[in-house]
Amino acid sequence: MCSECLVTEAIKDKIAAHGAAFRKATASPFGSEDEIGMLNLVTGETRKAIMDRADATQMYDLSVDNFIGMPGWFGAEDQPYQIWMTHTPRGEKIDDMMNVGPAANDLVSYSGDAISMYTHTGTHIDAFNHFGYDGKIFNGFSVDEHLGSRTWRKAGADKHPPIIARGIMLDVAALHGVDVLPPSYGIGEADLRGCLKHQGIQLMVGDVVLIRTGRMRLWPDRSTYLPNPPGLNREGAEFLAKAGAIIIGADNHCLEQAPSADPENWQVVHTYLLAEAGVPILEIVNLEELAEDGVHEFAFFGACIKLRGATGAPMRPVAMRLKK
């Protein structure tokens, strides 16, 4: 396919993007009941192969912490992150919610809390039921047959297995010699090929591909981190999906270039990757330590919270250096 990526004719049939039709929900190459798309390429053999190469002494936490006032998706007025105490040591002495009496409440200092948040808050995955076309999502699941009154019955975050795979970080900001890419910069195929060549790595089928725009340097300032993010455009997304990526993520809050360059589709990359290419999305990934240390290839470990039917879920991804 290209000198920077390795796709054989034999594997093309397992890459959903090669069977995709423009703006149509693609039938999965893994069968009519498939709900995880390209994640099917993670197998016991592929997990073992990357774990054998992982250096557990060098680990990078790729997540951000969640806190009140953090940047997030506010375009559709969704719930911001909130946390509040449900039990406090002094409050328990007054309310005695456990009915254990004053002496026990003096001895046992009980604290508890609860959270409320949009499922696409902080470092998180986007599941296939997040976006589709004309009422259908990846593999043809439809709102008429598969959407209940509370959640989708298909392709939710709970179906995602824990991911252990080779990961690569494409530092597009560094390629262009800047700390942060310009607002609304569209990352296309030339940028991605340039990164692969500059970093001296190949894109392989089954990779988790993470793109650095530099936006994380502006975290957590809402006024600079959120507006008009640079990000992946459809051309770049097609290049990665057809090369066999199983997850595509970035350090911005929406993966893709915004505002959209497509006047008819305000989420052109989301709809393409999720509905056409069968590739889940990972957003708000902290890639700064990897960039500082020049780590472009690594073992990727990540598992999202099993929220049944949810369109997204928090994930705490980790990268480990590979043994030399």
C-alpha cells in the first residue's frame, strides 16, 4: 500500500474501510452480529507479541484527571463533570446514616462521594453507537430495531474488550516544528506520511494510532484548549483506517479538525471512522511525556469502563516503552 505502512492483499478483507461506501454504515467483515469492528484484530497472539516486547519499568500515563471546571464537550450543552460528597466524617456524626451510634462514628471516619458527567468527558473512547448515518450505525444496526428508551442495545462501550496492542504516536506538531498546530489545521495524509518517515517507523495492521497536535500544552485552559482545534481530516482518517488502525486518538477534545471542512457534515471524521471504517476513537489523550522523551512506538494498554449501551466511556490508557 505504501512504504510507511504494511497491508497485504490477504488482510484487506478484514479491514472494514476497504469495503466502505461513502456516507453509508458499513457491514462488518467480522459478521452480522459484530459490535467491535477493527478491535477484532486484537488476538491472544497479538497481545502476547507486544507484551513480550514491553518494558514494564518505563510507563506513561496517557490520561488526564477529571475535576470540576475541566474542559469538555460543551457544544450541545451536555453535563459538565461534577463531584460531591455524599458522606463526611462530621456529617455522619450528626446524621448517623449507618445507625451505628456516636461512639462508632467517632471511631470510623466515613467519607463517600458521587459523580455526574457526560460519558465523553476527559480521556475517553467513542463507541460505534455515538455517530452514524441516516439512523444506522456500523454494521447496519438501526435506531428502529436496536435503540431502547435509555440506551442502544448494540455496539455500546461495554462491548469493548481491554486493549493490549502496539501503539504509535505521530507527532504532527513536532514535524512542523511548532509547540501547537495552528487553530483548525487539518491533518491529512501528507502530514501522517511525513511523521512516519521523520520518526522512522512503519504503520502496521492492528496499531493504536495516537496523533499529537500539541493542544495538550494548553490544558486545562478552556479558552485556548477547546476552540477551533487542529485535528484529523477525512483524508487523514482514511489513510490510517485503510492501513489497519484499530483505534485512532488524539490529544484534542474531538480528534478531528474543527470546524468541519465539509459543509454538509459537522462530524466528518467521527461519522467516517465509527460508521464506515469500524474504528473506535480515543480523545483527550495526554501525549506530552511521550513527546518529551521521543517515544513514538510503544505497548498500549487500555480498558474503558463497561457502561452498558453507552456511546462513550472513560479510559485510562497506559504506554510502555519497548525493549531495545
